Amino acid sequence: MRSLNGRLLLAASLVLAAFVSATGFSLDRAFRQSAETALRDRLQGHIYSLLAASELSPTGEFSLPRSLADPRFPTPGSGLYAQIDQVGQRESWQSPSMLGKELQLTVKLSPGERRYRELETREHERLLGLSFAITWEDDAGTNHRLTYHVAEHLTPLESQVGSFRRTLWGWLIALAILLLAAQGGVLRWGLKPLRRAADDVAAIELGEQQVLDGDYPDELTPLTDNLNALLKHERAHLERYRNTLGDLAHSLKTPLAILSGLRQSSAPAPDQESTLQDQVGRMREIVDYQLQKAAMSGRSPLAQPIEVDGVVEKIVSSLKKVYADKSISFQHTIDSNLQFRGEEGDLMELLGNLLDNACKWCKCRVTVTASAQQVPGQRKPILKVCVADDGPGIEPGKVSEILQRGVRADTQTPGHGIGLAMVRDIVQVYGGTLTQQRSDLGGAAFIVELPT
């Protein structure tokens, strides 16, 4: 079953059916036991009433008056029968209700013994009987052993239980139907936010809205927030592609115009050839910069976390080979299990450019420190990375120019080139900050702070 509402309704129906069945059988059994107990108590009461009405004649014979407490005893075929057996007497006393009935009520019991049993007449009528044996001592001290028997039809009991059963199951089934209808309404109301979210997604696909802007319950808020963040991330990524391609086209206009002018001269002069090479190299840098800028993914809430220590190890291992002639001493202190949420390529580009820049300008030492730091007022800590070198550092007047937002690759300060511009753009995409200060080693220290 693909419908979530259908699954929940089916599960609720099965649980409700099991509960109603168990309840019905329990109540039915309890009522039947209660009815049988009441019947046994009535039979016991009849025994006591017969004992109270019994009389002993001077000849040692027992007798009972014609009018008894229950009017069914003197009525033939009434369904309530009584018999008294006396040891030593051939005939037993029988109630008038036993006229024409052949019931085997006689049973041997010890004095004080009581026994219930089911009986059946020749007409296949079922009865419940009770026999009770006593010893009666007369005035002369003679003991007389008597056994009292009473029996009552089970038909009224079965009729009572059947009526109760029909009423019980009728009400239980009606109640189950009402509960299922109520459960269906509750499920429909409870799943309404999911249907609203599906409608919002469909509206986004049709271009009618930009994000999931419904009022969702707390259980769905993390899901809708992540979906909205993902939508914004993808939309921003697409916008960066468009802007980057526009910047690339605009950046190439001037070098192309220069190349077009040089192509018109039949024999370019040596200075023109140098200009041509410069413009070609400039175009290559512009293309590399804009393509790398377009490839930046930015922070995604659903991105797989990346171990920072492993990425630094890879970059340092590569730079040791590139700058083997400088014999650079690398020192990195990184918190264990420190993670970066984003694309691994962006982290490689960011740290790679910072470390490459440090290696270019250092004398012999480069340090990398990375840690997670808690910021007051924020729930999640930030990722703080510092790359420092022991080189000459950066002149204070050029710091703002290098880190200025929107500085193009073709206007970067020589020596720092495209790398720091890429670092700046990556940090901006991830919503972080990039600052520069003088390091403890005497050179430049670039500090990157990124949200996690």
C-alpha cells in the first residue's frame, strides 16, 4: 500500500478489530459466568427454602407443605424441579412440577457434600442440578440421612446470554464503525501538513512560488527548512553560474579587442608580440578564475561532512613536493574530528590557495591551525582556520585592496594573483569571513571563519 493515510488507517483498523474482538469475547464470557453464578446461587437458595419447609412426622417420614416459596414447584412442567431422597425409604418426595418428567436426580453423596451437574431429559432439555446431603437428628436422637435435589432449565439462561450477546456485538460493531470514521478524520487532519507540503512542492515546480512557505508543525519544520535551504542553495548556485559566465564574457572583451588590433598588423613589432603574450596569459587567468568561481558549490545543509585534517594532509603533501627547494617546515594543529560541511573541492581550493600563497612568500615556516569555536548568541560553533607564514607580510595599505569584495582577477596585486580572490569568493559563498593580520611568525596570517 503506497498511501501513508491508507497504511495508518489499515493498521488502526486491525488494532481496533483485535481490541473490539477481545473486548467482546471478554464481556461475553464474564456475563455468562455471572449468569451461571446467579443460577447456582438460586439453586442454593431453593435448597435452603426446602430445608426450612421440611417437616418430620412422628413415624420418621419427611413431608413438605403444598404451598412452597417459589410458585413454580407446584406447577407441572414449570422448569423448576425438586426431589428429596431419604435413606431407608422406597419412595422419594417430588415436587408437583415433576409430573410427567423423568429426571435422574438421585445421586449418592456424603453428609454435607454438595454437587452441581448438568442434566438432560428425554426431550433433550438441558438443566442444571444441585444435590445436597444432610443428616437430620429427630427428638429421639435418631439420625435420618436426606439428600435434597433441585434442577432448573438452562433455556432461560441461554436466552438471556443470547440476548446480551446480540446487544453487545451490535453496540461494539456500531462503536467500531464510529471509531474508524473518527480515526479516518483524525488521520486526515494529522496528515494535512504533509499534503500541504506536497502541494507547495508542486507549486514550486509550476513556478507559482519560490519556497515552502506554509505554517508547518514542529515535526515537519526541520524537513521544510532543509528543503528551503536546498532550494535557495541551488538557486544561488545557478545564479552564480549565470553571473560568472556574464563576467567571463565581459572580461574577455578588452583582451579580444587588443588581439584583434594586433592581428591586423602584418608584422607585429617585438613590443606588440610581448603585448600579445601578456594578453593571452591574462585571458587564460580570467578563464581559469571564472570557471573555478562558477564551480563553487557553497554550503549545503544536506552535504556530507568532510574531515578537515585529511584535506590538510593531502595539500601539505603536495606542496612539499612543489616547494622542495625551499625546505619549508609545515606545522598544523587541527582539532580531532573537526568537520567541514560542504563540497570537498571547495575546501581543497580554499586551503590550497591559502597554503600555496604562504609557501610563495614564506622563508621557511608555514603553520595551519583549525578548530571549532562557539560564538555567543549562536547555537552551532564556527569553523576557524588560520594559515600563517614567516614571510615579509602584506603592506597595510594593500590589505583592503586584496580583500575587497568584487575585486576582479585582472586587477589583483601582482604576487597574490588569482588564489586569494578565489579564497575570498569561496568564503563569501559559504557565508563566512576572511581577515588578514600579522602572524606571530612575522609574516601574514589569513583567518577564515565559516559556519558549520
